[in-house]
Amino acid sequence: MQSRVVSRHFVYFVLGLLFSLAPAQSGESLDFQESVRQQVRHEFPYRDGTVTLLADSLRTVSGGRFLAKGSVAITFQDVMVSGDEAQYDEKTREGTITGHVRFSQRQQWLTCSRAEYNFGTQTGTFYDASGFTDREFLVTGRTIRKTGRDLYRVEEGFATTCREALPKWSLSASRTDIRIDHTARLRNTIFKIKGFPVFYFPYLIFPMEKKVRSSGFVPFRTGNSTSKGRVFSEGYYQTLGKSADVLIYGDYFSLRGLAVGGLFRARPNPETRFTLEAYGIKDRLDQGGIQLTVDGESELKDGWRAVARVNISSNFSFRQAFSDSFRAATISQERATAFLTRNHNSISANIAFERQEVIFPIRSLVVRKLPSLEFLSLGTPLGRSPFIFSFRTSVDGMSRTDSILETQRLIQRMDVYPRLAMRIPSFKGFSLMPSFGVRETYYGAQIADGTSSRIVNQSLHRRYADVNIELRLPAMEREFAPSRLGAFKHAVEPFILYRRIYGIRDLDNTIRFDEEDAIADTNEVEYGIINRFFRNKQTGTGAGERYEFMSFGLIQKYYFDPTFGGAFRQDQPNAFYPLDTVTGVYQTTISSNLAPLSMIFRLSPQSNAHTDIRADFDTRLQRWRNGSFSTWWERGKFHFSATYVKTRAVELGILTSNQVQGQIGYGSPDRGLSSSLTISYNLRTSQLLNSNTRLNYTWDCCGVAMEFNQFDLGLRTESRFSFSFTLKGIGSFGNIKRPDSLF
């Protein structure tokens, strides 16, 4: 019995001893593990900062020289170098790091097998290194030397913006000098695609990060044309301070000769921009010339704004032969204008210098305004009265030259045109808006038959009064319940407009400088009916909003005086106001009381689709005079646009035309696959005037584009193939531009 008690007490004693020892042993184990994981930290203070060294183990090798092993990290200011093993000299502040080395400073980082870095001068050498010296460009080199805080030199390396092991494109160079946030300068550079050498550059400069402009030669371009032969293009770009630059370039056509161009750009402040470009060639086929383009704008003090727009050429054959787009090669009008304008409330002041030219085979029509001073008010209510006062007054120095007339260099024209309108409250849906104006214009010269120049220096005064009375009749509306066509609202809006102009007697003696001079007496009434269809759509906030998705209108005019006060000339083309108030094709040779019936149809079922159809029907001749069709829609990555115009020679002097333009495209040139096809076709002559086919593919770091362009414009019969390669962060190697939109 006693032995059992002893043994039991012994068991309790042993168990208690074990439980009492267990916490002590466990605590000793945790302390040991923490001591293993805890790194050694040592700081080296200097005047410009403190170098901190962290490692699993650290010991002194010799006086002031330390050896660190295991997860080494050395930091100083914004610099950090990490690796497996490092040696650091406290006196020279030089460190040598090996084994999985990583260097970082701000947005710069490199990985390498070995790094030698001086934390005092912030210079060093990285062996078998690769990384980013900015946000875009990946650089790799046998050695990368950091020669300054923001300077790197890459020996026997390459640069790219592609992240693959075998990049889509790269620029290998014997030496590359990089200045962070500025430029990279490469020597003996080979441009490679998927590692295959394509082109050699003895010296190449491209911007880094901030895209700071730098002078140098631009990328070389080449292409092929059936009418111009092989083309080789090169240029030199020169910066002119921080706010201006100039590009001088040349295009050598093997069949035409050398064309030279220049582009000057300036942006002296955020409110001002200016661009001037000149291009010309002495062509071997006598189609040479010079083209000048100016585009400038500046916001001045006190609300003034200065604008310059110039697009002129020495002759139309040059523009037709060398223009890149179909629109520029076919539009036979040129305009140059520079003006100052200030708008305050409803008052506008304008000072303009202008030159307009319409190109004709024998002699072009040229009209100049040197200068034009204009003041106008769009309408100011007179107190609390129902009257609205508006006016226009101008002083112009004009000249005109064409195949028949040639005026002096400067002819005065002064114009004063006050107008008063009255707002009458609507009554049971009827709305009446009368207005009355008086106009007087002074001309310093006039047309006189029987003289050699047909211009005599005899003043001409033109005085007339005009009355407009617009009557809006009650609109008829009806809501339609949901059906296959959906729920919609139909509104019918009839209107009547009476117009009277009286007092013009000398239209044949008036020199027609612009539309302000081509005005004749009239006594007419314009009437029509507009059908509007509305639907409801939800806005971004979820609220309902009514929009017009379709409209159809019929408009016609009746002339009480078809001779327009004697200004109308039978069997001769007549073009003056107010013949152009309804239709865009208003020229006529036959006098009639009834104007053509104009029909306008618009359809916009969605925000990404729109269709417009217009036509004029001559009720007297019972024939269609003209018609036009235009449409645009976009769905997903597809987009389509087209326009069709047809005019019929129903009268003498009216030209026949039957042309169609269309454009279909897929995707966006900014990302992935995209393509487009644009054609201009003359249905009357079965002639393909122009076609442009383009195929693009854009990756994350580069893009490629191919374009085939055809022209058949009489003077120009050409097929041209162009190729372009775009590198992210650098630019485009080629001369392909975005295709022009039809609208």
C-alpha cells in the first residue's frame, strides 16, 4: 500500500516537472528562431545622408571594409542595391554586390549578375544587366555604366518597348548614351524585327519619357508610285528653344525629281500656336509648283482672338498631281484668311484680310479683302418691349480678277444694315414673327459696258428695304401606342414665310465680290410642312428623354415676281439671293413662278446612325433636278459612311453629275487589327476616281500599316503603295496618314 502511494507521488512529480519545464524550453526555442531571422543592421553616416546596410551576417574584413552575406540590401537616399553578397568600403563609399543583384532609383531599375556602385558619386557599373531607365524602354547590355545621377551608358546592348524574350522589334547598338527623361543616343544601330536585322543607322536619337525634343535626322522613308517612280525621303529636325522647331525634308522621285519642303511650328505660350509648311518641286513633267499652308491661333487680351488659315498653291495641276488626299486634289477652291475677332454678349467685331480663288481653265477668279472691318449684333432686346434690334456694318477694301473683269487693287465698299424684329406672343398655336430692315451699300466703282476693263471709277449706291413675316401654324400631334414600330409621337408643323425685298435697281452694275453683292428684288412666299417623329430614350441617370429620330419635310416657294425686279436673265445662269434660301443647287436659267419642290428626309434611329436624303423636283418640268444621299453608322468595331450626289442637266448651263463616295472600316488604328476601304466613283463615266485601301495591326509596343492608293483624275493616273512601321515611344517609319473621313 505504501509502495503504491510512493509510486503515485513519483508520477505526479515527474508530470509536474515536465509541465513546468515545457514553457521554458518553448520560449528558448522561439528566441532562437527570432535571432536566426533577425538581420544585422549597420549605418554609415555622411554629410549628405546615411548609408544603411542590412544583411543576415556582417563582419569587418579590414579597416573600414565590411563583408555582408545573405539577403543584402544597401540603401542611400532614393537608391537601393540588393543581392546575395556584398563588400562595402566605409571610406570610399564603394560597394560590390553579387548574386541576383537588383538596383533601383526612382523609376529606374536594373537586374544584373554583378554591380560595382559608389554611393557617394552615384556612379557604377552593372554587368550582364537589363531593366528600365524609364517607364517604357527596356535596355539590355553586356555592361551598363551609370556615369552620373541621370546618365547611363550601355555597351553592346539593345533597347525595346516589347516585353517578350524575343521582342517584336529592337534597336541593338555598340554604344547607347541615355539621359533620363531626355534622350537616348545610339551609335552603330541595327533595327531588328524578331531578331532579324532590317536596317542600319550610324547614329540615332530618340526621346525618353518626357519626350524632350532634340535635333537630328528623322527616320528614313521610302515608297513606290506608278507616276512618280521610287520615292526616297529624308529630313532634318532642329529645335529652336523650348517653344519652336523646324523640319527641313526632301522627297526624291525617280521619275519626277527632287521635292523640298519645310515645316515650322511654334507654341510660345498655352494660348498661341502657329504652323507654317511649304512644299514644292520643279517637276520634269511640267506639273511642278509650290504649296503654302498656315494654321495659327492666339488668344489675346480683352477677349480678342487672332486666327490665320492659309492653303494656297501656285497652280492647280501641281496640287492635283502631288496632293496626298482625294479631297485636296479635286476641290478647285483655295482660301487664305487672317482675322482678329472679339465677341462680347451679342456684339462682334472683326478685322479680316482674305483671299479667295476659284480655279478655272483659262483664268481663275480671285477676290481679295484688304482689309475688312465689320461690326455686327445678332440681336438685342430693347428693354421690356417686344422688339429685338440687330445690325451689321462693314468697311471693306475689295478687288476682283477673273477672265472678264479686272478691278483696281482697292475698291471701297461700305455697308450699313440695321434690322428690327418683333416678338408677338403665340395665340392658340399660331406664332407670328415679323422683321424689317433697311440697307445701304456704297461702292467705289461699278461695272460699265463699252469700256475696255468694264470697270469705271464711278460710285454706286445700293439701297433697299426688306420685310420678313414668318407664321408658324398650330402643330398637330398624336401619340402612338406601342406596336411593331414601337411607341412614338408624330408632330406635323406647317409654316409660311413671306419675304419682300424692294429697291435694288443696279444689280448688273454691281461688282460681285461675295454673296453680299448678289442680292435681287423679290416678292415671294415660302411654305412647307415638317413631319417630326419622337421617341423616348433613357439617359445615363435613368431618366427619360424625348429625341427626334425621324423627320420629313416638303418646302416650296412661289414668286409673285419671277423676274426679280428685272434682274433675272432668261436662258442665262442666274445665281443670287434669295434663290439659294431652300436648296443648295439653286442656279437656274428659266423664269418661273414656282420654285422646285424640295424634300428633306432625316433618320437617326440611334446615336450611332444617321441618314440624310434630299431632292428637288421641278413641278413645271415634271422632272427631278437633283438628289443627294448621305449615311453614317457605327456598330461595335464596324463603321460605314457613304454619300451620293446626282444632278441633271434639265436646263442650259446646268452640269450633269452622278458620283458616289463610300467608306467602310473595321477596328481602330490605335489597337489590334483595323482596316478601311474608301472609294470615289463617277457613275456617269464609269470611272474609279480614287480608292484607298488600308490594313493595320497595332500591338502593345509597335504597329504596322500598309496602304494602296489609286488616282484617276485626268492629269493624275497613279497607283501608289505605302508601308509604315510604328514603334512605341519613338515614332513612325513611313509616310502613311490616317484616312480622311467623308464627314
